[in-house]
Amino acid sequence: MKKTNFINKITVEQLEKLGVKYKKTGKRLKGKKLKGCNVQLQNILTVIHEGVTLSDEAGHFYVYNLGMRKLTGYSVEEANACPDFISLLYPDPKDRHMALQGIEELLERGINRESEVVITTKAGQLKNVYISSSLIPDKNHNLFLSVYQDITKHKQAEGALQKAYTKLKEMQAQLIQIEKMEAIGRLASGVAHEVKNPLGIILQGVNYLERKVSPEEKDTFEIVQMIKSNIKRANNIVSALLEFSRAGELSFKAEDINSVLESSLGLVRHRINPPEIEIVKELASDLPRVLIDNNKIEQVFINALLNAVEAMPKGGKLFIRSYMIKSNNLRRGAVRGDGDRFKLMEKAVVVQIEDTGSGISKDNLEKIFDPFFTTKGPKGGVGLGLAIIKNIIDMHKGVIDIESKTGKGTKVSVILKVA
Amino acid sequence: MKKIMVVDDEPDFLKIIKLNLEETGNYEVMTLSTAKNIIPQVHSFKPDVILLDMRMPSIGGLDACEMLNNDAMGEGIPIIIVSALDKEQDKYMAYKKGVTNYLVKPIESKDLIAAIENCLKYK
């Protein structure tokens, strides 16, 4: 690299203000001694790894060391020849604003300023730079002494660390969730069995009473019927709990997802009442097989289809789609922390069930997979349906995503691994 | 009158089942709170159908089936499992032991009677 004249037109007073101790005798150095001192300073500036500049308010560089040239790719001649070097160095308006603000602050308050910015080098490379600037006031013109430290590698390491930390947190949350679900499952299974036995006795008892009460005894008859229907309700809850606890018992096979979708649709077709609900099928024909438990995935689709139908009491459109994606296209709405289930660019099959119904509020969307969360009231459901569905998809190492807008509709996307 | 033997460790269940079945006037019911002495009881009562619980202390429903299968009189008697266990695996194991039907608690009295009648029809 061609040697550069670092110190140019700088006065001895200004050099003194830099703190360079070359005035031992109290007399100003002139001639050879001053030149020698400049050479010494040049040598120091050359070996410094950081970029060091001394510039005036007009942006003219008096000092521009080798470190600065290496950092930016621009020589001092190029920097001085450029009418707006700041814009060249900081094409991003945000960084440019920060750099200019720093100069203004330095001029106004005269205090040292430290900032982190992103510069663009001559080769177009982005570099993170830590700048420490100080003002050297002068009668004729103020000078700015700046030290530029390349912190790109630190920033990258920091970014990687942050990413690793986030991933670790996500995995930890996922593990906690899985353990929690397993614990709930074990508990649910035990409780459900213990509850079913007394329910059996109560139901037989009610059957006995039913025969003893004539329908004419209206109140008593009604109460007996009420007990009976509540036994069934309690039984539904424990059955759902049992089902929830068993989501993990799967038997995987390579299956054609469109066939599973069609058979699920067949099972709920009696609940879909055309022409109020128009079914729009967009199924890709050349999909690879997916590794699934047929019955469980059917259960997922039936649940999503029934929810879609229930969301459209006055009719609407029910879209059923299947297509293939590469995993970097994944988008997750209601579910967080499942991003690592697919490798980058891994092929996956997506099934989408979308309705144009009432939609789900943002608050409810956040709680939608929580066990026992329901908006259907005591007679509508137990609130375990989607918790079970989520559990099933988790066991398939897949992703379930629910996007919804109140009044517009809901889109359920299930992303499954290719066999 | 057909004879029904009910084996369950829940005394309340035994009591109400006996009441419900006997009230039809079609059945004579014997209840056992354990399957421990099922074979001598079967020999003396000679049931037409046996209702068996799955999970019982000491001898469970499947073991009781095994004991009945190994007994000359017991092997021909239709068995209906009436249990709170509803796992597919439990049902599969029970059917493998030769049970005729598997009903999950809670069960309506009329459904239980229909199941018993079914067994009797094919006996």
C-alpha cells in the first residue's frame, strides 16, 4: 500500500492539543525536529490497528491512518476528494443521521462521544464500527479526532450468541411444555379412570330412579334427566382427558395426505350444509407421502373442519388446500418455538383449512392451545380439542399454525414431515 | 330366568346392577366383590352370562377370564367386560381372552341389558 501523508497542514498547537509530548524544553520544535516528530507520529498511527482520523468541520482529513484505509477501503486522497464522504461511508440514512448527530453534539457540548454505527466500505461490505470522537477546539477551525474500531466480528459473535440463547430458551420452553403435557397426561389418565367408576354407579342409579319416576312428576323427572345429562357431560370431560393423555400413542406410516383429507371430509360432510357452505378444494396432485398416524391426523383434520363449519353458521367458503413447501417459507402465528422442527430448506407438506367465518380475537388466539380453554360455554365443549390437536402435531414433530381475523375468518395450517 | 354373575370390586356398583337387572324380572343376579373364588361360585351358581370388571385387587378381569377358560364349565360362559378402562389395548387383550363384549363405564342400564340379551341369543 502506498505510503500516505497522514499529517497535512496541521499546526503545532493542534498537535500539542492531541497530547503528543514532543515539547520537552518548552520551546516549539521547528525544522528537522518537527519533521522527525511527525515521522514518529506517522509511525505510531501506522501501527495502530484501529482507524484514526483528524478532520475539520468541512470534512477535510488531516490525519487518516492505514487502519482507517484498511477499514473503509478508501485512501485519504479519495476521502478528501469526495464532497460528501459521510454519505459515502453511511449510505443508510439512520447511520448517517447518527454520525451527523455525533458531530453536532461534539460541537455543541464538546464532550467525547461514543457510538456504534454501520459503515459501507468501498467494496460495498457492511461493517459494524465503534467510533470514539473528541473535539479539539481551535481559534480558526475545530478539529475532530476519531478512533474507529471494527467490531463486525464481535457483533456477529454477539448475534450468534443471542440466536443460540433464543434457541436454547425456545427449546427449554418446549421441553417444559412437553414435560408439563406428559405430567398432565399421566394425571389425567389416572383421574379419568377413577372418575369413570363412580360415574358408572351414578348412571346405573339414575337409570333405576328413571323407572321409579313417572313423567307426570314433572320436576322430579326433569331433575333425573338433568343428572343423567350431566353424567354424560362429566364423562365427556374425562374421555377427552383420556384422549389428551393418549395423544402420544402413535403408529406411524407413510400416507397420502390427500386421501386422509378426503376421508376426514367424508366423515364430517353430514355437518356441512351446502349451498350455505361452499367447499373449495385446492389439493396438489404430486405430493410426497407423509409420515403420520392416520387416525390421529384424521382427528386433527376433523377438528379443524368442524371448527370451520361452526364458525360459519350463516354459510361461507371452506377452503381445503394441500401443497408442498421448503421449510424456510414457514410462518407461525399462534405457535411459537416450533421453528426448529424443520431444517432449512427441508421439504414439508402443508394442509390448510380456511373458513370465512367469525374469526378468533387476538386475545383468544394466544390461549387457543391451552388445555380447558373454550369459548363454547359449558355445553359446547371441554376445551381440550385444540390442546389434543397440538399434542398430536407435536408428536409428529410438525407445526400447527392458526391465523385469524375477527369477522374475516380463520386459517389453520398443519405442516408435516415428508416420509 | 337367566342367571347373571357380576364380579366387581365396587360394592355400590354391584348393588345397583343387581337391582336394575333383577327389576326386569328376567334375571337372577349373583354378585362377587372379588374373582378369587370365581370357579367354585360358577360351579354352584351356573351363570348364563358373567359381567367382569377389568381392574380388581389380587385377581384382575383378564386373569379371571384365564381361570374361566381353563375350567370345563367356565369356558363356555359368555363374558362381558364392564370396566372404566377404555384403552384399545385393554379391549384387544380382553377379546383375545375370548370375551364376548367389552363395555366401558359409565353405561346405561338399557345398553347393558341389550348386551346381555345379545350374549344369551348366541349362547
